[in-house]
Amino acid sequence: MAPATKKFALSADLWAVIVSLTLALLVHLGVIKTVAW
Amino acid sequence: MTVATEQKSNPLALLPGIALLFAVGYAGKFIEQSIARYGKAHHLVLPNIEYVLWAILIGVILANTVGLPKIFRAGVATYEFWLKAGIILLGARFILGDILKLSGISFVLIVIELAMALTFMTYLGRWFNLRPKLISLLAVGSSICGVSAIIATQGAIEADEEDSSIAIAAILALGAISLVFFPLVGHALHMSDHAYGLWTGLAVDNTAEATAAGALYSDAAGKYAVLAKTCRNACIGFVVLGYALYWARKGQAAAIENKAAFLWKKFPKFVLGFLFISLLATLGTLDPKLFPSLASFIHFGFNRTQILALGNLSRWAFLLTFAGVGLSTSFKGLLKQGIKPFAMGAIGEIAIAGITLALVLAADHYYHL
């Protein structure tokens, strides 16, 4: 459990930043206009 | 092949698990909405049970009855990623000024919580006669931020894999229990969303469980819980560095040559993403007449529709996270850890929950949170 989590935890942090900022950019550019909940 | 290497070699291997996270999370949302619709149609006052609880419950039942087939495991393990993405996007729902104000109070309480929790857990571990490095891992896990802190500390102090697994299992078991007790205590004490969110952010160890425990109370409480927990996460590097230096001085861990590089390596980068999104959301709300010097930057900010869209993206990311929390909770795995670390963790957690509750109630009394 631990080694897999360790490797994943390190990459998940940066991946989350990259994916979230990309989504935010798409929203800002109007590519994603509305998101329903 | 480990989950991580499998995922790195083939990202498609993640899809079945992510689809399962979505199915479980959406089922939770569907149940919540169905109950509300039924109550409305039949003029009944039914308790509003948030989708968070349904998603976690469905996940726990699935994981502990039929089990999680291998094909889903890599994708389900991505819930930590969805959690961090959800937190970053949640930054859109915070104005920077609010963050500074709230995190100011949070940081004061966090420093007190950290000092008391680390001291208490260390003495408690000695009293339970546990191995010294296991005590360090449990102290870090329960005082700062659960699994991530334990993993970071394990590498820094060169602790055994077994100690790390035991500490993680104890923290996860206690996190699952906190999902039941925190909302109950919050409702019993009629706590405000802000005070309750601050309390869960300070007292619940793992970020996913802290977010879920907050969201179980209300949407606003979930928001405050994330903010307080993010402040706590930001301190991880300092605490891990402290332990690394302590064990290095004892000759039982490698010496730290560059402390600044060490701090940066351990610093959770998603905190910066959260602040950046919040900065853009704040820029978008500024009136150019009131802030003429910032007028040329305001168009970089998000407008209200964009803030709403980002807030909803954050909610979808959290929906996947909560499903993952349930699907990753294995009672069998939690029982394997042995009674002593669990007992130490449980006593420590109850004490930390009590201390932080007193701190938050006092802050609420004097500063009207």
C-alpha cells in the first residue's frame, strides 16, 4: 500500500495543479461556458 | 506491478476505476435528489441527507461485500488527485481577503493544535510503549495531515514500511469514525457553518475525510473545512523537517543538507494552485473605479458565471473523491493494524478533537466566526 501511495501522492499533487489550471483556463476562454450541478 | 507503475505505463487502466467513482458518486447525488423530490411531491419533511454520506456508504458497502476487482483499483486510487483538483478549483469560491482573514485565525489555532497534539501524541506513544519511529508517524499523522504527512515523514526519518502502514491504517480508521461523530457533535452544539468547518479542518486528519466531514454538515461548512485543512497542510514541510532533523541528530536518518529545498519538496503544491485561482476570482470581482491601478489586470479575473462554473467543477471533483473514500475503506485492512496503535490513535484523536473544539468555540465567542 505505502510505496504505491507514495509514488502516486507525489505525482497527484502536480497533476492536480496542471489539470485544474487547464480547466480554469478553458472556463476563462469560454470553451467551457457553464457547468451544471 | 504496483498500482502506480500500472497507471504510469497505461493511463487507460485508470478509466474503469474513474467510471466507478463517478457511478458511485452520482448514485449518491441521485438518492439525495430523489428523497428531496419525494418529500416535496408528498408534502413530507424528510431529513436532508447530503450525497456525501450516500456516496461514502455505497462505496463502503461495495468495497466490504463484493470487494473491489483489480480492474478498478488503479482508477479508484485517483481519488487523492480529484481531492486536490477539487480544492484548487474551490479557490474560485473564496475572495483572497476572506482567505487572509480566515487563514489568519486558522493559523493561530493550527500552531496551538500542532504544539499540543505533537506533545500529547509523543507522550501517549511512550506510555503505550510503541516503537519510537511509529510514535513519530502517528504523532505527525494525527497532528498535521494524515496519510500524506505519514508518507512524507516515513521517507524523511527512514521508518519501516510496516510502521508506516500501521500508522496509515490507524489514521484512516479514525477518519472513517470521525465522519459519523463530527456532524453529530456539530448539530448537538448548534455550531455555525464557519465554526464547524474550522473545527473539522483542524481536527480531522486526512484531507479527504476532513472535506467529507465538513460537507456532511453543509456546503458552506465543507468550504471552511477545506480552507482550514489547507492551512494545516501548508505546515507539513516544517513538521516533517523537524522530525527529519531530530532523527538525523540521533544518527537514525540521513542528514538534511539543503533545508529550503527540503521544505519546497514537501510543500503541497496544490495550495499554490488554490491561492492562484482565488487570486483570479478576486481580481474579477474588483471594481476598476475603486481600484484604478489594477484596472488593466481585472480582465484576467473570473466573472460570476465563470466562478459558478469553477465552483461546480470543484463539486464534481469532490463527488469522485467521496466515492473514493468509501471504496477505499476496507474494514478487513483496518482490523489488521493491531489494537495498540489504534488505541493510541483513538485516545489522541479524542483529545485533539476536544482541544480543537474548545479552541474553536473560544474563537467563535470572541471573534464571532
